[in-house]
Amino acid sequence: MREGDAGGSTREVERCEMKIAGKVSWFGGPYDEGVAPDEGLAFIFDVSDAPYLFLPEQPDGTTGLARRLNPNMPYVACRWDYDETPKDVLLGGVAVVYAPKTGRAFFAAPADWGPHQDTGRVADVSSGLLQALGIETDDEVEVLFPVKYERKFNEKILTRFKEHGVSLKKPTTATREGEV
């Protein structure tokens, strides 16, 4: 995969240490009733650890970081092997999430551990990322981690999301058309 496929230049994405493929769903943010209002995250313990991933204010009736995640930001959760990818490496790293169905790919920040093995899924992503990829729950993705990314991560990706009409709203079936 070329880095341009994920919203960057035409440089090759450097080799990753981890590649997983399988079904995906979305998680996090104020509309995720699948997480408890007080549920935290596996390796982000305070908003200051990754402020670009969070809403400016805690959603009403919640106290946990999982519900404060900004669904417009591209983030990903996988069942990371902390022996291979320690928590501090995840917190400072960048992944690429690729959707074979649409050919779209985006950079994403690791944000949590999951989904639970019983779901049959290999990754959870933000609802905004799911929409931008043009896919829906139980579609297939590939996650590559880590990849080298040298430019300002969140501003570039947010601009790409806005270009494709992704906004903070309750997730629905993705209907995006065109290439990212």
C-alpha cells in the first residue's frame, strides 16, 4: 500500500510489525451505548494523554473516556499483544485501516484494546472512520501497525473526513461515494 492511499504523499508506507484482517465494528463516543457511561480505555488514562482523540467536554451523564472519544477522529482498537506492541508504543503510534470493499484507507490512532474475542471481529474503529471508509459493521478491514507518519496527524485526517461529509452524529449505514 502506498501512503497516498491513506491520505498522505506518494511515499511507501514503511513495513508494519502487525497486520490483521477481519470484521470490524464501531465504538466510542457519546452515542455508543454498548460501553458503560463510566467505562475507561485500556492504555489512555487521561484526556491529556491523547487530547486530539477526545471531545472538548465530557458528554452529559457520562464519566468514562470511552464515551468522551470524538467519533469524528480516526481511531482504532485491536486485541494488541502488549508484549509485541507495548502500551506506550501504541499511544505514540499510527495505524492504517484499509477497507478492501471500497479501496479506502485512513491513518488511525490506536485508542483501546478490543473488540472482545466473542464478537468475531478483529477491530473496532470510530464511527466517523467507519463512515469515511464507506463500510458498515461486519465488513472486512485490514489494520497495519505501526506505520511511519511524519505530518500533523489529526488536522490532515479531519480535513479529509470533512471533505466526505463525516460529522458528529449518531452512526448510520455508510453511504459515502467516491474515492478518499
